[in-house]
Amino acid sequence: MASSFYLFMFMRLLFLLHTFHPIMVTKSYSSSQPLCHNNEFLKLEKPGLRGLVQNLTNLKELYLSEVDISSQVPENLGNLTSLRSLKLQNCGLFGEFPTAIFHLPNLEILSARDNENLNGSLPEFHRNSPLKILALHNTSFSGVLPHSIGNLSSLSMLVLSACHFSGYLPASLNNLTLLTYLFLRENQFSGPIPNLESLSQLTTLSLSSNKWDGGDLFWLSKLTKLTRLEIRLANLSGEIPSSLANLTQIAALYLGDNQLAGEIPSWLTNMTQAIFIDLSGNQFQGQIPSSFSQLKNLDILSLSNNKLSGTVEADIFLSMRKLTALQLGGNHITLLNNNKTNDTLPRFRFLFLNECNITEFPNFLRFQDELVALTLVGNKIRCKIPEWVSNMSKETLELIDFRNNMLEGFEQLSEVLPWVNLGRLDLSNNMLRGPLPIPSLKIFIYRVSSNLLTGEIPSSFCGMSDVHTLDFSNNNMHGIIPPCLGNLSSMVVLDLKGNRFSGSILQTYKEGNNLRMIDLSQNLLEGKIPRSLENCINLEILDLGENQIEDTFPFWLGALPRLRILVLRSNRFHGAVEGPIMNEDFPELRVIDLSNNGFSDWVVICLGIGSGLVVGLISGRILATRNHEWLMMKFGMNKANGRRQRKRGQGN
């Protein structure tokens, strides 16, 4: 869900703010000036890292964090036997990390964090190693943790998160009795989560996002100094372990995306120091405890995507004066309105109240002036959007998602919507009438599909230089499509299907555009397909079906290297389709629909092309539904042409 994504992003930001401080950059220059300052970044130039250290045999501290080195780690670093501290964070290092560095006899601090292309494995560690801090977060280190890691008896901080380590955790980790920070999240560790009860000095334990098989967490009751506990995506099941009741110093508790069930225990509200609680993505049942109101220090609370039920008084959350983010969607609750006044309310920044059976805009929103994101998806709000909503958080709102309600429009629709920094607005699947609401020029994603909107597309959309998605589909809009829409270089998705637009298809698509989907189907468009579509080299979906286009088959579209779905059905195309559509003509084509036209002497053969299938002359239900997202999934396509990369810059 969109709301889950945006809260997740905020959670990661908060995580960054609460992790240990980044390693400092020491800006020191030798007489040969190997460090060059350029655009606020330091770059190590000739003689490079190898040359810099080759004669510094008595060096005790080397801090080059955030310096652009962009090289392999030289072997001669392993000769600096006096070195006590080595910090090479985010230096663009790559290649194999020299094992000898781990064995330097006086090394206490080793950080090579945030060098994604730096690989290696942990060696066998000697007894009496002086290492106190070992930080390899966000590198490509891999392999298993050696049993000899237990020889690092002085270690206080072990940061191996966001790497490629695997296997079972060795029992010898329990020998590291001085550990205060243990970060192992985002690896491929497997087996049950092991007993770590000997690590009684731990203040932070991060085990999330591995391949755990759950485990008995009774031992957590011994870790009474814990302030941060992360066990997300760990296949935990059953009720929340009662051993957590002893962790009264917890400030951040992450148990999301497991299979935890039962009721939320009342003792959870004894964690009065908590500022962050995430129980989302589990199977909790029953009511939300009213005792949550006792968590006076809570900043973020996520209970979304469970099986919670019953009526919930908004006052439970409104009494938490420090609460800034609340996520309740994906349950079976009914959130009741309130009548609190301005001076008693928390100042929310993120509110995700999807599917909470809300029947009117919550009154407490009236007094919110710092909101960044507000989602009310899938509720039962049937009214015009009140004028006071338009006056809410005008300077701060970046995301509004009111889709899947029964909204009828705005009580007072200004020429331009008042939220000046709004980047995403989704009003789809409502009952909006009248002209198209116009967002600010900063809009990135704008969706108003499946409403009752009328009128034309205003020319002001031509100035939206950052827009990524425009979806006005399934309304009653008419008129000429503004020619400028084909020239918005940032546009990726243009969906105008199911309206009454007339005139020619957009004639101009400038070079360098980023369009990946164009859907102009089910309109009254006529004329020919413009050759400027050849400039849409990223195009994956082109649907011009059910219009009045008169043209011959556009073989020249075969030059588009990523075109996967081509729909020309129910138009006035004519002439011959000369022979089969071959691999070299449409290299990525998976679906083609030419049905209900006037083609003659056509031969379109179902061909296996690449890893997919071209389906010729389809007149069946699949394409008639215009369910492109289903098609993309079914045929293994990546509509956005790029997977979301793992977020790694989290400070550990």
C-alpha cells in the first residue's frame, strides 16, 4: 500500500536520526597535497591511498571517511602495525579487502562502512585481539561468521548489517560480553534466532530481514539495558514473547512483518520510554488497548495490516502529545471522531488512517498545520471536501491520498489547490464532479481516475515540469488534449483512457522523453499515429484502442526497443499487415491487439519472442478490461523498468 511505503520511508529517516554518529572526516593535507577539495567533497588523487601510507609506518590513526578514493584497498595497509583506528567510510572502495588488516596487532577501530562494491569475508580471529569497533555495514562482505569471532573479547560494537553474510550464527557470539551494539539486519542468516542472553550490556540489537526460522526469545528478558530492539521479518509466530515485558528501557521496538498473533498485551504499555513501536504486518486480533494513551513519549506508532477490530476512540492517540506519526490502516476497526481543541492535540506529520470506517473528515485534522502525509484511503466519507481541509497544512503537505471514498468535490475549489509543496495527490475512485482540480506546479504523481469530472485539461499542466504520472482515466472530460503533454520530459505515465477527448492524437513527443506508458484508449481521437512516437524509446505500453484513428499498421513502432504491449483494437486501421511480426521488428513485444479494424491480407503469428509470447489479433476479455497491471505481472514485465534498490544509508 502507498501508505505503508511512505511510513516506511519515515521510519527509516527516524532510524538514521537515532543511530550512532557518523565517522568524522579528518581534512589533513600532506606537502604533496593528495587530497583535493572539489564541490564540497574531498578526493584522494596521486599518489593515491597506496602511496599515501607506504612511508607512514608509525601511523596510529587514519581517518579518510567521506573522501573519494575510488580504488582497491592496498595490501600495504596491513603493514601499519602501529595503527589503532582506521576509518574508510563511504570512500568508493572496491575489490577484495585485505585480510591482514583484521590482524593488525594494535587495531581497535575498523570501519569500512558504505562501500557497496567492497567485498571480502571475516577471517579467523586471533585471541586477545584489541578490536573494539568493527563496522562493515552496506558492503559486499559475505560468507559465514567464523566461530573465532568469539575471540574478539574487547568488542563493543559489531555492525554487519546490509551485507551478504549467511549461515547460522555461531554460539561463540555469547563470548562478546562487552557488546553494546549488535547490528546483523539485512543479511541471509538462517536457522532459529540463537540465544544471546550473555550479551547483557547490549543497548541495541538489530536482527531484522534475514532468513530466520523464528525462535524462542525467552532470553530477551536478560537484556534489560536494551533501548532498541529490531526483529522485523523474522518469521516470529505466536504471541508477543512475554520476555519483552522486562525491557522497560525500550525506546524503539520493531516487530513488524512477522506472524505474531493474539491480542496486543497490556504490559506493552509499560514501556513508558518508548518513542517508536512498530507492530504492523502481523495477525494481532482484538481491540487496540486504550492503555496506549499512557505512552506519553511515543513519537511513532504503526499498527497497520493486522486483524484488529472494534471501535477505537481517537482520543487514545490524541492524548499522546508527542505523537507525530500514526498508522492504523488494514484492520477492521472503526475510528470514532472527537471534539478536542487545538491546544490539547499532538502535532502530526504522518497520518495513515486507511480503511478505518471513517464517515467524515476527523475533526482533529482542523488544527493540524505540520502534516507531511495524510491518507484516508478506503473509508466511507461521503461529502464535499470541507473548506477547512483546504486550509490545513498548506505549507507542509507533500502527500494526500483520499481514493476509494465517495467524495463529491470541494466545498470551495480555488483556481489552484492550496498545498504549495504537494508532490502526490490521489483522488481516484470517488464521485468528484465539475472541472479538474489543479495542483501546484510541484506535483509529481496526480491521479483522479474513475470520477465524474468534466471539462478540458487546463493549459496550466504544461508548466508541471516535474510530473511523473498523470491519470485522468474514466471520467467525462472532453476537448483537445494539450499538445504540451508530449513535451514534459519527466512524464512516465500518461493515462487518459475512458473520456471523450477528441481531435488528433498528441503529435509531438520530443527526444529524451521518459514516457513508458501512454493510454489514450476509449476516446474520440482521430487522424494518424504521429511518427514522433519514435522518440519514446522507453515506451513499454501503447494503447490507442477504441478511438476513430484512420491509418495503416505502424511498422515503424517496431524500432521502439522496450515496447511490450501494443493495442490498436476497434479503430479504422486498414491495409495489409505484411507477414509475421518478427523478433527483429518488435524485440520485446509480448501482447498485440489489432482486432476490430479493417486490415486486409494480414498474417500475425503467435511467436515466442524472448522470454514471453506475442498474442496476435486478440478480441477476448483480457485486453478489453484494460488491466495492464495484470498483464505486466503475468508476462513478467517491469513497468517501472527498475527494481527499488535496497535502502542502505541508515547509519549502521
